[in-house]
Amino acid sequence: MDFEHSERARTYIDQVERFIAERVVPNEQTYFDQLVRSNDYTEWRIPPILEELKSEAKALGLWNLFLPDEEYGAGLDNRDYAAIAELTGRSGIAPEIFNCAAPDTGNAEVLVKYGSDEQKQQWLAPLLAGDIRSGFAMTEPAVASSDATNMKATCEVVGDEVVINGVKWWTSGAGDPRCKFLIFMGVTDPDAGRHERHSMVLVPMDAPGLKILRMLPVFGHLDEPHGHAEILFDNVRVPVSNFIAGPGRGFEVAQGRLGPGRIHHCMRAIGASERALQRLCERSLHRIAFGKPLSNLGGNRDIIADSRMAIDQARLLTLKAAWALDTHGTFGALVDISAIKVVAPNVLQQVVDAAIQVHGGEGMADMELTRLMTMARALRIADGPDEVHRGMVARLELKKYS
């Protein structure tokens, strides 16, 4: 396998790294100063600095870097984009600045691969322009959504319409004032095969019958200005043409969506781990206790060394998954993708925990470190909990010997 980045990728990597260092990180505090924090999501606003930085990145051509199709994106494969995703993971606001933030990335990939010309014109074009944002409505509160075949929400064909009913939650980004549509997954034909019952449908946020019930807090934070919504779909009606790829193809579309998305998540987690390790090392060198720097006390040097090794191992495993996905497709990379989805968030959680510990009481109040810990813990559930991915790895490993 080959982890060498293409010449085109190396150019983008250098430009993105410089832009993050010179423009993004110095403006992070401005972003949070401009953020409207409120329990009422209708009061949320987009910090002006974000749009300013997006315009700068777009003018430099640092835009839609996640899409391998040159008609829509930068033409980078998963292995090449992985390095860029890692860089954007070093800042909580960086992915959106390059129009490379979830769930828009996954939704855009779905529309590029499966969308009709009409769907691409209406929803994909403004999404790739950065004019709108989107959400993905799959998880449900009433069932164990770690098994997606459990879902009960429906999208049934009635005449020339799709009638949508059910409750979804953890629909990330639905509180964003720019969120204009959701991709909804539900049951169309309950009598079909287990993986042919479900469909994906495009649903405008202003469709009658769609009601946001609340924004769900993550460890007490609402993640303004995007949020994670619980949404009621009460006889929402959209045209049959809003099916993506056609009825009954929901699982097929889901598999195509989740492979690259998990690479992105994991590489961003590795970038976040690097930032946490930087904080850990700086604190260890400059904080004095008992007459010595913290780096010379207890087992802190072992902790730093273990963190370094864990990050590098996670990166190599994720690059292997990206290579496998590029070379063999989603089904040829199942073990690698499941493995990194367990490893990368756990490494991030481990490194952030060490960084918080070395900061003592200050670490518990540090906005950046607590944000990274929240991200790490949430990622161990998002896109499938650790147990599901471990189960996949074990099943395919045992299959070799059965």
C-alpha cells in the first residue's frame, strides 16, 4: 500500500496548513466572542468572522476539498484528503471554513453519486457554494438505532407524493439558520427484504408538518449555532421525485455515504489529538510544581510518549483505511473503516484526558479541552457505537477460520 500524497494534494496540504495557522486559529476567539448563546435556537446567528474566513478560503480555491469528483471538488482521493481532514481537525471551526464540514460533506457525496439532475440543481449547487447547510435525519429515540433496520419512521408512497411520519433525533445542524434541507431515512415497504425496506428522501426544512421539538444538549452544551435536533415529521408530504436513487435503496445509499465520512471523522479526531498533545506538552514544560516542571514529575513523560505513539498508530491505521477505500471500495475496506472508528475517538479521548489532568482544575474549565473531550466522547457513539464496529471486525476476523 502507498501512503504517498499526490503533488496536487501536497499543494493543498501546504495551503490549508498555512491558512489555518495564519487566519483560522488567530480568529477562534473572535468566533466565540461573536457567538449568540441561547436556549432558543431561533435566536442563533452565524458569527460574521466565519463568513469572512469562508470567503477568503473560497477565493484561494481551498473549497470542497473532500470531493474526489473534479466536476464538483478538488479531485482528491480519500488518502489525499485524509491529511487535509487532519489539519482541519486542529480547529473546531476550520472544517466549515473550507466547506468541508459534516453533515454537508456526506449529503453532498450522496447527491453527487445518487442525485438526479433536478436534485443537484436545487440542493447540491447551493450546498457546494456554501450558501446553505443541511442535516441528516436517521437516528430515532424510540428504538436502538445502532441497528438501523430497527427504525420505525416511514416514508410511504401515496400517489405522486411521499408521506413522511416519525420522530428523529440527533439531526446535527438542524438548528443552523442556514439549514435548508434534510436527508431523511425511513421505511417505505415493511414487507420487503431487511435491507430493501428503507429509502432516503430530501425534505425541505420549511415543509408543512416538520417541527423541531428541541435541541439536544451534549454534556450540557447546545453546540450553537448548529445544534442537534429532535424533529417530528407529521404527515410531511414531498414529491416522489425527492426520493434519492429511488424507493428501497436507502441502505445502498447509506453504505456509500458512511465510508468516506468515517475517514473524515477519524482524521479530524487525529488532528484534534495533535492539538491536545500540544497543550499537554506546553503545560508540562511551563508549569512548576514541587520545584520542577510537570514534565519531570510522576509518569508524565510516559503519558506524553504513549500519546505520541497512539496518535501515530491511529493515523497509520486511518491512512490504511483510506487507501483500502480508494483501492477496493467500501466493502473491501469494512474491517479498516470499523477499526479506525473505534481507535481514533478513543485515542482522542485518552490524549485529551491527559491534557486536562495536567492542567488540574484549570483543565476542567478550559473551553478548548472540554470541547475536545465532548467531541471525543460523542464520536464513540456517532456513526455507530464502538461495540457495533468491534462486532464487525470480530465477525470478519472469525469468518477467516470458520
